[in-house]
Amino acid sequence: MLNIAVIIAFTLIVIAQVLNLYRLFNGPSLPDRILALDNMYIDAIALFILVGIHFSSKAYFEAALIIAVMGFISTVATSKYLTRGDILE
């Protein structure tokens, strides 16, 4: 039962990634593209967690944690660039 749930969740998250990729390339504005990129790294975290559950490996959970930290930093940097035009003060 758990394997079926993981496969269904994996499929739905991959569909969400494809839709976010579409928004990333065809977004009407820059904030929409930043939001799509932010959502893509959250979906990537979910994919790594699902793969970790499927293979019963802790390494995927650690990779998801690294993606979360790097995604947060990139979101802050791109938002700062959007509002101020410069990342460093």
C-alpha cells in the first residue's frame, strides 16, 4: 500500500515540476518566475523524500535538507536582487 502511495505522489509531483517549468519559462513577470523557481525546489525536496522512503535510505533525506538550505538562500538572493537591484550591500 505504501509503494502505491509513493508512486502516485511521485507522479503528481513530477507533473507539478513540469507545470512549474512552464511557468518559469513563460511567466508573465519576474516575480512569477522567482515564485516558480521557489516552488520547483520545494517539489525537488518532496521528490528526494519520496525516493528516500521508497529505497529506505537516509542519504536522500540529507540531500533534501541541503536542497532546502540552498533553495532558501537562492530565494532570498533573487528577491533581494528584484527589490534592490543588488544582492550585497
